[in-house]
Amino acid sequence: MRRRVFPATLSEATQQWYFKLPPGRFNSCKAFSSEFHTQFSSSCQLPLHLENLVEVKQRPGEPLRAYISRFMTEATKVERLIEEGRLAAIFGGIEVLGELWKDIRKVAL
């Protein structure tokens, strides 16, 4: 029963790999597990940390909205992110001579 249910738990790409395996290729669950791990361990994403998030910078000419969207996508991958860290990282990545800074300067003057 487990062999019939298992493929349904896999992503489409993983199912394609699974169904291309020749019958009887593995003589144990351990052998299958080892092959599976070898095939797919490189596609596992490691959790990010605040140091990784600080590296997300606004690209020259990138609209602020696009930068914030990209930043927030990356921020969801960071472990134990606190609000202060998120704010420091997002503001640190904004292009200094970008539109936001120009607007802030106008308001301040």
C-alpha cells in the first residue's frame, strides 16, 4: 500500500524521476533512500539568516515596489527574523540616491 501512496506525495519533477526507475532496481528501502537523497539533496533550500537578508539590495533603476516585493520574498526564508532586523535590512538595501531618499529629503527640507 505504501508504494502506491508514496508517489502521490512527490512533486511533479520527483514523480517523473520515480516512475523512470526500472523495476527491481533497489533491494532495500535503505538503498532507495540513499539514491533519493543523492538525487534531491542539492535542491533542498537551506534556511537563511539575517546576514543573508542584509545582502538583498535595491538594484540600480529597480522600482522601490519591486525591491520591497523581492525583499519580502527573501525575508520569508529567514529563520527567527525579528521586526527590528527586518526594518534595518530593508532600509539598508534601499538605493541611497533612489526615489525614496529624494522624497524623504524634500519632506525634511
